[in-house]
Amino acid sequence: MKKSTYTLVIVICFLLVFLYKMTHIAGKEPENDSNLKLSNVPENENYSSGDLVITTSSPNTDLDSTLPSPEVIPDILSPSISGKIIYYDDKKTAIIDASNTSHGYVSVCYNGSNPKVKVRIEANDNMYNYDLPSNGEYTVYPLQFGDGIYTISVFENASKNQYMTLFTQKITVKLEDENSVFLYPNQYVWFTKDSDVVYKSAQVCNGLTKDIDKVSAIFNYITQSVEYDYEKAENVKSGYLPQVDTILSTKKGICFDYAALFAAMCRVQGIPCKLITGYVSPDWLYHAWNEVYTEEKGWITASFYLEKEGYNTVDPTFYSNMSDSNKAAEYIGTGTNYQEYHIY
């Protein structure tokens, strides 16, 4: 066999190994019910990043032991279920609390016996669908489409993938601050004042006063202490939602978990942060990342610079698992390699 043929075989083998690693760096897109048109995303999509080399490094298990006791525990913004403005069907099976829409969220509860219930939120040519637990407790959903008239609908499962409308209500939303949507907890970034993530965020940001320094501390903590969970990525179930305290405890997660944890820790500090799901180039496979808001430009790592005031793209999953931090920072850049699908 000629030398050139040997070289070609080696290159092909390398590419096969590389592609296998690349297609296991993100979690599967949760499945949805087709009749509600919840998603046009093909099932079981994984991330691939072209020529960026992915490696898995062990997390720094000693990092927590070096963190100080926080001087101050932040007062977080907690959703309120006041009942001042509520809407419901004739039997009060579904209740919508719209008392705090000016803060960027609505709360919905279901008191019926149907095990599969959905909420749809529509406004300004956008439509998102969510699961609604059948436990009689309120679930908080973001109103991330700006000011306008929103339509909130609750659906009950009829059979298999068929759903029937239980209740629909239109509400007018006027936000006091467009960033408040990304400061409050919601179904995708959930925490309370008693959550471990509040204390951890306080530890990580202890003594820091500038938002850019807090973002840097949070980003570095997550990328140095959380390990990518390949097994979870292979087996994640439909409807999976991140549990930020569990991620802190296990120090493992998929891209959805990294992004939820980063968003939660920033929101605890009063820093607006979006959790975004969508696609990444060059093959536009499914992924989750963040956009964080600061009024300052600056370095958050030795190689990663936030280039503008306002929202900047950050991707703790990629940065944590790429062997070359400079290439990771270059790829994340200003977000041109990312295409948004949903924002929470």
C-alpha cells in the first residue's frame, strides 16, 4: 500500500473518532407532542463543532473548599402568587395568576386529574409550549416576548398525542423593565431563597462589587468544577428540566444544566441572564447556552473577553470542555456561531 493511502486511512480514522466525540457534547432536545406543534427540532440532536477539539477534563473537586463563607446572602427576586388578578375556567381546573406580568412572568396551576397538561404562551408572532405539572401547585413561566397582548392556553391530553383546549385567556403585558424577565426564577431556571445555588453564588461572588467581576467568578467556577455527563446526554428523557442544586451537588451535567446553573447564579446576583436553546455551527446541531447582561466590557477569563455593553454570549459547556481555551473563546466570540430557538 502506498504511503499516501496509509495517510488517507489514518486521517479518516481520526475524523471518525473526532466526530464521535463531537456528537456527544450536548443533550438531546426534549421530545414534544406533534399535534401541538411544540417543536420542529428533530429528535436526538447532538452538538458538533467542526474543527474545535473537545476533551473531557476532571472537575476541580477542591474548588469548593477554597471558597469563603459569604459576608452577605443576596435577597433574590422571588415570584409572588398574590391572586390579585386571576383567570380560570368554570370549574377552576386551570388557574392563571397574572398579578405580576409587569415583572415578566405569569403563574399557572392545574387542579385536575389529567397526568399530561400543556401550557401555550403566544405573543408578538412567538409561540412557546410548556409542560404543566398536575400537582395543584403554581408553575412560573416567563413573558419574554416584550410588551403586548399575550394569549395563555391550557391543554389537557385526550389520547396519545392529542390535546384538547381546557382554557384560554388573553392578557395585556406592559413590562416595567425588559430585563426583569431574566432576573426572576422560572420553570427552566428554578430556585428559591433556600436553594443551595443562592448560597453558592454568594460564596463565589463574595466581596465583589462589579457585575463583570461577578460574571467572571461565576463563569470560572462552573467551567472549573462541573464535568460533562455523557451518560446523561445519551439517556435524557422527554420533558427534562434542570435542577440547579442537583448539578451543584453532583458536579455533572449536560449543556442544558450548565446553562441553567450559570443563569441561576447570575440572577441571584441581580445580573440579567438568559438561558437559550438553539443551534450551533457548522452543522447546526442542538445546544444550550447563555446571554448575560453587563454594563461593562472586560475579561471574564484570561482568554475570554466580553466585547460589548448589554447582552453577551457565553457558553460554559464549550469553554469547560474544549482543550484550548483560546479556541473556545474565539468560537463563542460575539455569538455569530449560534442561532437562537427558544429563550427563557
